[in-house]
Amino acid sequence: MRAVVFERYGEPARVREVADPRPAEHGVVVRVEATGLCRSDWHGWQGHDPDITLPHVPGHELAGVVEAVGDRVSRWRPGDRVTAPFVCACGNCPSCAAGDQQVCERQSQPGFTHWGSFAQYVALDHADVNLVAVPDGLSFATAASLGCRYATAYRAVVQQGRLAAGEWVAVHGCGGVGLSAVMIAAACGARVVAVDISRRALELAREFGATECVDASDGRDTAERIREVTGGGAHLSLDALGSPATCAASVNGLRRRGRHVQVGLLPSATGTTPVPMARAIALELELLGSHGMAAHAYPEMLRLVEAGVLRPDLLVTSTIPLAAVPDALASMGTAPGAGVTVIEPWR
Ligand SMILES: [Zn+2]
Ligand SMILES: [Zn+2]
């Protein structure tokens, strides 16, 4: 099959022929119809993820058709339209038993712990636990965008963030996950403050339901401006980018008893992130993390997508062939495009 491969961290990836994957006895091989390009892929390519071994094929947001199934898979057959969370759970550990597959103790992640979906085929583990059926009415490009960013945003806003109608929510960083969060929060009836340094990203945020936009590049204190426009601070705030500056601004922009959810990755390779804990104590803030979403939690989100309440399809701003991935991956570090880029490996 053809795949995007990198041999060294930070050096150009290239498209070449590699061996087709085979399914594990509990796993499947999926023919990739669409796969999203995410900032986490860039982190992996930069060498920020200790799970990766070289050479490597990135890609963890995917949708496609089951091509082959292992002997111990009972719920899936070749031809099924599927997607999967980027955290593939084991199904057996105490976290999985508690329903928390998104923090499984023996998880695998395509594109990190093994070769991912920037390829014509990808192997996924423990298919009975991790695959999610893609409804016929949902395109593969849209389904691919659910796997990491949209589902992560959904869990961050609805489940971890417990957002209620009428509350103020601040979203720091309006890339794929941030714009997803803006759209989901607006659909929940919240008032949304979008924060970014890109005018185009803020325009999209406004289109997707943000009522206030804060340009974090204009030299003023971002947290102070959020406290101003929200009349004292956001009830819920998400760091959807993942940086010391956005994390601190998110926590500092909260009102008393507010909730911060860390969504953007803070890779250990880039150092420990300081958090304003004095404010957390004085204001009784809640500091939470959000790490994908378990497969069993998808149907609630998919029902809202099918009903047209949530429109992840609107986030897909470009589709590219496999050959364009090396350059697109490199640009995620400095100039990530607004919205979501989806790769179609068969093109
Ligand atoms: Zn991702
Ligand atoms: Zn587990």
C-alpha cells in the first residue's frame, strides 16, 4: 500500500510503498477513505511523543471500510463503514471496566503506538471495543473529523465541562478542536468567547456561533479582556491549543468556581506547564483534562450530528491527496490552515 512515512523526526516525510497491515486476532484492518490532519500528528513528527518508533506512519483521525477482521472479532464484518476514537482501549483493565476507555491503562493509538491512517490501510486493535458505526448519511470526510478533535471537544464541553445553557464559555485557540468546541458550546445554548491570534480563525469562530471574539495578538491581557466581556469571567474555559500562555490565560479568565478544561496537548518533551494554582485555590476553580471520548459515548454525539444540530462537515475546509501530506504536515507547526484538512488516501 501507499503511505506517508517519516524516517527521522522533523525531516520531510514522503509517500512510498510499504507492506499492507494484517489484523490482530481481536483487531481489524480498515481501508482508509478519509483521515484528518491534526496538530498531534505534527507533535509526533517533531519527536514530542515517546510512543513513536521510527520509521513511522502518522494519522489518527480516520473513517473507512472494514477490509479484514481477526478471528476473535464478533461485531464487525468486511464492508462495514466505521470510525474509531484515537484512543483504542483494551476493554479489560479497571478503567475500561468503569466505562472510561478514553483513559485505558493499556491503550493503543494509531499513528502513535503503531502505524496510523496516512495510508491506504490501517490496523485497529480490539475492534469490538473501539469501532463506531458510521451512519449511511454521514460522509467519510465528516466522520474522520469526529475521531479526535470533534469527539474530544464534545467530551470537554458537554461531559467534563458540564456546560449549561446561558453560561459563558471561553475557547482559547480556534483550530480544529477549538472551532469544534465553539460550535458544540453554541449548540448547548452557551455564550461563547473565541480567542485566537488569527483573524481568519476568529471569523470562522463567529460563523460557528461565537458571540465575542478576542484577538490575543493585540498586546492586551487576554484573561482581563475575557473577564470584561463576560462580566467577571467565563463559567467554563478550554485551552484548545495547548501552550503555557493559553493554559494560564484560560485559568485566569475564569470566574469564581469556574471550570478549566485542558484539551490541547502539552507534550512532556516541551517541559512542564505552570498553572496559576493560587487563583485555583482562591476562586475554588476546577481544573480538568479531556482525552478523547470512548466509543460507547459516540451515539449521543452522532444523534446530534444526524439531526443537524451539530455540523462537523462545516469544519472541513480542505481535502488533499496523500501526496500533499508531507508539506501540509510541516505547515502545522507554523501556519496551520483555518478549519480542518482531510486527506483522501485513494486520490
Ligand atoms: Zn488529533
Ligand atoms: Zn483498558
